[in-house]
Amino acid sequence: MKKTLIISAFIVGVLGLIVLMDTQIICRPHSMNAQVQADMRLLTTALKAFKLQYGRYPTQEEGLEILWQEEKGALLPNYPKGGFLLESPKDPWGNSYQYSIDSSSEKNDFILWSNGDPNSKNADIIYAK
């Protein structure tokens, strides 16, 4: 009886570990993608605020850095103290987000992207406005 109870407890423990490991493997990429989406919403809000202030999105040369680097923003009239963002957001893999003006668009919209997980093929996560 004791032996059966110990074996049953062991099997339940092993199954619990398998479920926990499987959940972490499935949820981790999802949570990283959720972080990228949240960062892109933050960057989009800052880019829209920049456009409201200056009537345009940052140029390729200005890049996203103009949103938080006051020394770059000092060249613009009425640049807000502290910039449009406090700091440069990094993707979950520690890389900077990328920005480009979408010249194919009549409105000169923008494209934001993360290069994604460097250990995964086709891992780019792209957001176009």
C-alpha cells in the first residue's frame, strides 16, 4: 500500500513537471510577443504625438531616437522637455526596435519592427501604420 502510494505520488510529480515545462515553452514566446506589441503601441503613441507637434513623422535620419534624445530634439522648435519617451524601449531579446518611413504610402506612414528572436528563423515582428 505504501509502495503504491509512493509510486503514484512520483508519477503525479513527474506529470506535473512535464505540464509545467510544456506550459513555459508555450507561454514564453507568447509573453515575448505580447511585450513587443505593448512596446510597439508605446512607440506608435509617441510617433503620433511627434506628428501632432511637427506635422510629420521623424525622418529616417532622425529615427526613433528623436523621441527620447533631447540633444537631437533640441534642433526642433518647442521640443518637449524630457522628449516624447523617457528611454529607448528594447525588445525582449535586448535589441532596439527598427523604424522606417513607408514611402509607398500616400500618407508617408511608418513601419516598426523587431528582428525577433535571433535563434529563430523568420522571427521578425512587424507593425505597419
